[in-house]
Amino acid sequence: MIDNIGKLGADIWMHRYALRNLIMKDFRIRYRNMSLGVLWSVLNPLVMLGILVVVFTYIYPQQGHVFFPISVLLGIVSYNLLALCIPAATGSVVDNAPLVKKVIFPRHILPISVVLSQSIQGLTQLGLVAVFVLIFQVPITVKFLLIPVIYGVLLMFVVGVGLLCSAFNVVFRDMRYLVESALTVMFWLSPVFYTLPIVHKSFPRWLFALYLLNPLAGCIDALRRVVLENKLPDIPSFSVAVVVSLVTLITGFAVFGRLQRQFADLV
Amino acid sequence: MTSVTGNAPPAAIVLDQVGKCYRLRKHKTFLMHELLARVRGIPIAHDEFWALRDVSFSIAAGESLAFVGKNGAGKSTLLGLIAGTVYPTLGTVRVSGRIGALLELGSGFHPDLTGRENIYMNASLLGLRKNEVDARFDRIVEFSELQEFIDVPLRNYSSGMAMRLGFSVAIHTDPDIMLMDEVFAVGDQEFQQKCLARVAEFKAQGKTMIFVSHGLEVLRGVCERAIWLEHGKVLADGPLEDVLAQYSSHAH
């Protein structure tokens, strides 16, 4: 087992340049045929933000948010990381059927490269947060250094789910539609336009514990505390997010490793 | 280690009682009723097709060998197993050394990327690092004779041009073992001669080479051993001329 992990790690490391090329290929192809290019990745969260801010300040006012627009934006950006990466990763093995059938390389790098290239787009959205932080004159503190850590936890979760979905999609082609529905559910089950403390107050304890199994919950809350309230992440909810993300990542690698033996026969 | 192993060259490839079974379904993937059947514990009926059955042989490092047989005899499955893209249902496959597979030329190419970008993409998938591709880039382009088109997207290449580029990338990755599936159908006569010259060079360097080809004449120049496959079984394994004689007398 340990031996296998070491071998896989070495194999992926040997193909790190291929991974970089796959990421760049994904980027080039995506933007070569678009006139607005990278602008789209900033436009989408801005539109979402506009709608949510209008609805929840005028029609249905919310309590508990500090710097409401930024608070919502942090939620949108975190959720978007999932919404950008998972559908793209799901198709990554099937869409590269000729490669999978004929070229020998660790297949893991297919979903991983897609997740990484999409998360670069996610990073530009994080840049949008920075702009808003400056506009609203949110005090910038040392705790901002925790942002990459929280983002890293989210990324572990996304890579894990990406590996799982791309492998399942080979044997079960309806995966794409399942992913679409699951993402809609995830949007409402994540504290995007509401906050985690409100969920904590309104849910019975067992339901709240269940709710925390979605790592977006702990991560979005942690981001808000760090960026807007100059506080450290809430230890219980953030640790659940870390553990769930890690378990998902490990499960993703394990399941992908098992199913990839059949990839060449099935794609 | 005993001294017995001292003289014989190390085996590059060993297949031990290998079987490969494909499940033939009407649809390639899991269907809803199949899922339901599995949940209820009802066994699912498949048509099984054994592409290979009980295949055992070993190939020494430096040997040049050909798989012959009709379409559907299992030759390409066998190459896939050795390359590691296909996993055996039964038995074991052991391979030592870096494999440069020419299972299908240019299979990693993307139509939207230029020739240059595709060279880097393809070579890196075959396991090369950036500086290694940089060092080989000029030779790859020169061999493919595509200098003028190297910054043109692949979609504008003819199929022959794309295959030439694929062949050129694959032979420059410096493999220990070369697997070639009908690659001599590439390009015009002149380019074929060039490929054959390169194959002879590899042979002189002591690389292990496995060919699948229907052009029996081509094989005569490069292989000393052949394995004849029929319906997934090995019918003959021995010196090329003997096996080819058996194969052609059977065919007529």
C-alpha cells in the first residue's frame, strides 16, 4: 500500500511537466476562441453578487453579515471553485479517450490538471475579493496569511471529488447530470448568502453536525472570520472541513487507482 | 543470484498465462437496470469475449519480434498489455525498461494546438522533462520534415503529416522498448525508408522492438523472431522464417 503510493507519487512527479502542459493546453484552448477571455471569470461572480446583494438588502434583508457584499462574495468565490472544477474534471477522462487508450502515463493527471487550470480562474476571482477589500477599506491583518491555507483545504476537497467523479463517469456516463444537480444542492447547502453562525443557531445539534460535513461550510466561515472579523477560524467547524477534505482526497486517489485499470476497455 | 543467469540477456518482457476478457455489452457503460439488478443481487448476464487466452512467453532485452495473425487475433490487445494501457484479466505481465509505444501515432495530439505545442505536450506525456524536449526539439522537427508548418494548428495538417509528427516524437523519446502497431503505413515511400533506417539504428543500439504489421516483407528485414496469434492463442513461436512459412501455408 505505502509502496504503491510512493510509486504513484514518483510517477506523477516524473510527469509534472506533462501536468503543466495539460494545464496550459486547457487554458489556451479555453481562451483562444473567446473574445472577452479571462474577463468572463470575473464577470460571472460580479453578476451573481449584484443579484444577491439586491435581493438580500432590499427584498429580504439579512442579519449577521459584516461587510455584506464581501461576505457574500467570499461565499460565491468559494462555491465557484467547486462549480468550475467539478464538472470539468468529471469529463476529463472520457474526453481524453484517445490518450487513455494509447498513451502510457499516470491517468490521475487528467482530472488533476483540469482542477488546477480551473482553480487558476478561481484565483482571479479571489483577486476580485482583494479589490472589494480595498474599496470597503477592510483592515488588512496578518491573519490574511491564512487565506491560502483555507483555499488549500478547499482545493484538496475539489481534487478528491474531481478524481472520484472522473473515474465514475467512465463506468456511469450519467455522472455529468448527477454532478449538475449535486452542485445546485451544494449551493443552497453552503453558507453563501447566509452565515454559519445563523445555521448554528437555527439547526438542531445533530443537523448542524451533518451540515458541517460539507467542507464549504467550515471553509467559507473561516474565510469570513479571517478577512472580515480579524478572527482565527472557528476550530471545531474548520477541523471538520480539514478532515473531510483529506478523507475525500485519499478516497479519490484510492477509487481512481482501482477503476483506472478498466479505463482503456471502457472509454 | 546464481551464476546460471549470467550469460542469457535479461528478459525485458515476461507474460505468464495471460488472459484478457472483454465483457460485451450492448452499451459500453453501466445502465440503470444494470445498477438496479446489482442492488437486488441478480447476476448480470454478459457476453464474454476472450481476446487472449493463456498466453505465455518472454522476450529478451535487445530482441526484435513480430506478432502476426489475422484481424481480431489479439495482436493489438497484446501490445496494449505490454504497454500497460490494458490490464490483464488473468495472469501477469512484467516489463522492465522504459516503453515508447507507437500504438497509434499522434494519439495525444490536439487539433487546436500548433505542431510545436503538440510536440511539447506529447513528449511530456511520454515522460520527458522540459529540458529534454528542448534538446530534442530540432531533431524531432527535422525528422518529421515539417519545419514550415510547425507553428500551424494541427487541424490544418493532413493525416499523413500528423502521423509523421507522431512517429518523430515517439522515436525521439529514447525508449528501451519500442512497440509499433502498423506504423509503416506512415507517409510516402521515402519517409518509410527513413523510418526503417531509424529502426535499424535502434536495433544496432540493442533496443527491444515489437512489431505488429501485415507487411510481411518489412518484417523480414528487421525481426528474427515471430509469434503467430489466432483467436487469442499462440499457435507458433519461433524464428521469423519458420513462423511466417507456417502462417502463410495456413492462410492459403
